[in-house]
Amino acid sequence: MKNNFLGNFKFAVLGTVLLLGSCKKDNNYQVPTTYSFDNVNYSEQTSRLSMLTELVTYSQTANVLNAAALDAAKMKNMFSNSNSPFTDTALNNSSLQLKDKTVSSEQLFFEKLMDSLTLVSTFSNNNSPVNGNAGILTNIANTKSYLINANGVELSAIIEKGLMGALLYYQATAVYLGTAQMNVDNITVVPGQGTAMEHSWDEAFGYFGVATDFPGNLSGIKFWGKSCNERESKMGLNSTIMNAFKAGRAAISNEDLGERDVQITIIRRKWELIIAATAVSYLNRSIAAFSTDAAEKHHALSEGYGAVYSLKWGGDPTISASTAEAVLTSLGGSSNPLQINFYNTTLLQIQAAKDAIVAAFPSLGTVKDNL
């Protein structure tokens, strides 16, 4: 717990030097074994994860044969939190939304995806979709089915993975761990919330979607936290990312801003690596199913495409947006999912996309075929 009198004295003497990270208290402090600190609050992020969960769940109700058509207005209402669209009344009564936290240039794009998905959902009575005709594809095991558009794209998967990138990943790594949110007051303690800098860090952690005692506790993990854990046996990044979040928060509370910056870099690099590994994993699945299971092929291509799209939105990314868009184009002929056609995608194109991702993330080289 900070001493407010001492903090005010330091602020008067050091001024903005402390805020800019040129001064450090000391490094003789403990990092807790769980994300347990005084004055932590990321309830808004938890609520947005719940909103996204409801949106994704609703969008996937059309993934079964003869499903009821979707309602574009309902999905857009979930996006903007308008007209009480959620089953959780607490979400409806909040002032929070998904739309205003999504990259501004992409907000209309996601609404167009929702419009297109709604139109496609009217074809859920077709159980034999082909190039030019939308419908439901069921895997050969008869355990899963997916709604695909006339170009073989599962739009609900694009919406989910896309918002995981342009909202969750973007807000955490580019906004809350970005320069503006890290060069804020680290003196004044707001009860239940901490300093402005501590609160920004907590909000970034909230978007990762894990419990405070992750990875020991895997209950309730969502979105990127879930993706990270799904790659754990090959990547081993659960503890690395969690430890970085804990160490960075402890550093901020002890005014060790140099260490904070070290942990920001770790979080950004490893989170980005998880997204890249997720993309490669889905591309592997599409290759494996290419000639044997059309449903799994088109589902995996859609998920992989969405993961590559997510790579565009990180803070200080390893891969450039232009490189990510080139990979998207190589997969489906366009970086716009409403213009791609997965019926035309060849094995060589999928392999080329995979190779391009691995080239950008060399540490994937030893596991690229096993993800």
C-alpha cells in the first residue's frame, strides 16, 4: 500500500520525472504468486468478455440445420449495448459496450459482417452447400456443424476471432499497455482501484481472460486465455504471460518503471506469439482436413483467417499489418473476409500462409507442424 504523504512529497520533488519512468524506488519487493494486489478492479473488462461471449454464442445458433434466422439488429445491439440485448440484465444496465472499444476503423466492418451473417443464416435449411450456395456443413464424425456463406466462409468465426484481435488484444497491448496509459499518475491512490497506472495495468490483465490464480486455476478462462492454454503443451506460455502480468503490476506498485517496461515487452511478444501459434494450428487443421472433411476444412480456414487478422492490432507488433494482410490475401484472395472465397484456396496457398507466419515468428519453427 502506498503512503499518500510520502507519495505527495515525492511528487512535489520529482515532478514528471517519476511519471516518465526515469526514477525508481528500489527493486527489493515481492511479486505475489497470484494476481493479488491492493486496489485491483477490472470489472469493466470482465463485463465486456461476458458481452462478447453472448454475442458469439448467439451468432453460432445458426450453425445447425434448419436453425432460426439470425437478427442483425440484435447482434448490433449487443455490439453497442443498445435496447437491452443481453440475457444478463447487469450487462444491459451498464454503460459499457464492445463497439467503442473496438479499433475505430473496424467498427462498421464488424457491423457489415453481422448483416452478411444474418443473410447467410436464412440458408440454414441447405445441408449441401457448394461454391455459390450457402448452407450447413457437418463434419464426417457428425459431431459438429457450421454455417458457411456462398464462398465457404464461416462468418461467425471471423466475427469472434476478429473481435478478439481488434478489441481484446488491441485494448490490452496497444491501449492500456501503451505510452499514454502508462505515463499517468502513479501517486494518487483511488480506493478499490489503485493509481491510474495500476488501474490501466489491471485493465490490460482483465482482457486476457484468466483467473487471478491462472494457470493453476483454469476455470472460466476465455478467449485469448483459452487459446494460450490450448497451446500450452507445445508453447508453454501460460506461466510466462501470467508471471509477466504479476511482475509488471508489482513493479508499478513499487515505482520500478524500468521493470514494468520489461514486462510490457514480454506480454506483447508472448501474446502475439500465441495468436500466431493459434493461426498456424488452424491452418494445420485445414491442411489435414483438406481432402477428407469439408466442414472442418472450411471451419479451420475461417478460424485461421480470423487469427491472422487479429495480428494486425497489437501494441509494438513483430509482424506488420501489411504482412498480415498479405497472408490473408494469400489464403482467400483478399484481406476483406466478405470478398474471399475458400473454395478457390489450394493446399499450396495454405502452406504458403503458414510458412509466412512461421518466418515472422521463428520460434514456431520447431513446433509448426504439431500445433
